[in-house]
Amino acid sequence: MLEIEISRRNLLVGSACLMAASLLPNVAVASQTAPARRLKFYNPNTGERVSACYWEKGRYLADGLDEFNWLFRDYRAGDVKMSIDHRLFDQLFELQRKLGTQREIHVVCGYRSAQTNAQLRHRSRGVAKKSLHMLGQAVDINIPGVQLSMLRKAALSLRAGGVGYYPRSNFVHMDTGPKRQW
């Protein structure tokens, strides 16, 4: 009979290794059941469209993410956030699954430079001073053919990040910040 002795030190080292492995980049957080994740976006401000696979075989794909980063750019200032938070794309993918649609997502606003955010804040009280848009962690969207109230309900059901409802402006805000709603 083989006896295995587990010392406190070995247990702590093993636990630390498991913790470190869980922090490794490029492992997707969204549903593992989909073999590949593809999203279609339309930016009504620029008229541009992107349809790309951004995750496959357990890994994020740089080419797809780069295309999304470009479409989510601050078109007003011409600034591109080189790495929009990939968790935002995971949320959008899961949102579409909840809604049972693969329709094109209209990106009303993605990344914003600090300058653009300040200009928008000067014009509207609805723009946060420390907006997550400036960190590439937020997006304002609508999906033609999907009622905005249903979009909001589905976004809230994800229980991930913030969800803002702007029916007068025809968009739902989603972000990867703390869970909250307004």
C-alpha cells in the first residue's frame, strides 16, 4: 500500500500553483460550450461593420480583437484603445445567447478618450467624469429588431458589470466594472 504524506507546506505550494494557474491570460471566461465565439458589429457613427471570430479553442484571437478595437475606437478624436476589455466581448456574446439572436450589435459608443469624455460631459449630465468608456471597459449598444427593454433585461440577467438604460437615447450601457444598474 502506497502512503502519501501531505505536509502543510506541500498543501500551500499546491494551492498557490492552482491560484497562479487561474490567473493566466488568454483563457476565456465566457461560456465554454461554444466552440467559437463570433460577433458582428455596426458603428452607426462611422458606417463601418465588423464580423469576426474573437475566441476559439479556449483562446482569444488577436486578429478578431484587433478588428473590434478599431471599430470601438473614439471616432471623434481618432484614438484607438489597443485593448478593449475582452470581458466586454464575452458579455456581448452571452447577451446574444440570452436573447437567442446573432443579429448585428450597433455600437453607439465604445472607447472614449479623456478629451472626448470631457466634451460630452460638458454637454450632458449623463456622462460620468470617470467613465469606464475611457478605460475600454464600456459600450453603449442597441440591436435592431430587439426591444430596448428586452435588451436591458437580458443584460441585467448576466449579473456582470454595470447596466444603464437610456430609452430616450435608444441604447443600453454595459460595462465590466462592479455590478450595478441605473
